Amino acid sequence: MRRAKRFKAVPAFQSEEDERTFWETHDTTEYVDWSQARVGVFPDLRPSTETISLRLPAGLLAELKIFANKRDVPYQSLMKIFLAERVARERAINAGPASDKALPRTRQKRRAPEPER
């Protein structure tokens, strides 16, 4: 007969930062019986949002409102959709190791030419 594995007790943490640091340096399999884990479902969970102020040319804003009206969505929602699609496209293009081309031109560091071998 197989003996049940004994797990270590999870310590009490003073702060979220302490807990984060702990789990970054410890293996959860010593503390949690993952064979008993279940998938969590959070139907009312919404991503956090942040309010920003954005200045747009009047013509661009008017066009966005026309597009949104045709789709029967608020123009702010349409802007979020457009931005999310573009960010996903950029992420796909720049997938893999970070590259200098992902940085704006003004932030790129000039590299000295490599010596010939």
C-alpha cells in the first residue's frame, strides 16, 4: 500500500510581496496536492481598466464614430477592439527574442561595427 505524501505547511505571509517572493523561490509541489486541483471558473471576473486621456484629430475621431455607428457599438469600444487587434499583430510580428526593431527609432542604440575576423 502506498503512503500518502506529507506536504509542508504553507507559511503565513505578512504581505502579498512576501508571498510572491516565497513562491518565486519555492516549488509548489512540496506544499500543494495538485492531484486534488480543480479548474476555477470566475464568470464575473473582468480585466482591470485604466482611464486615459487621448487627444485625436477631429477628423479621425469623426471617422471612428462613423465606423462605430455602422457596427452599432460605442466608439470607445471600437477603439479598444482596433488597438487590441493591432497589439496582437505587433506581438505576432515581434515574437521570439526581443529585437531592436521593436523599439522606436529614437530609442535605438547605435552599435559599433563588429571587428573583422
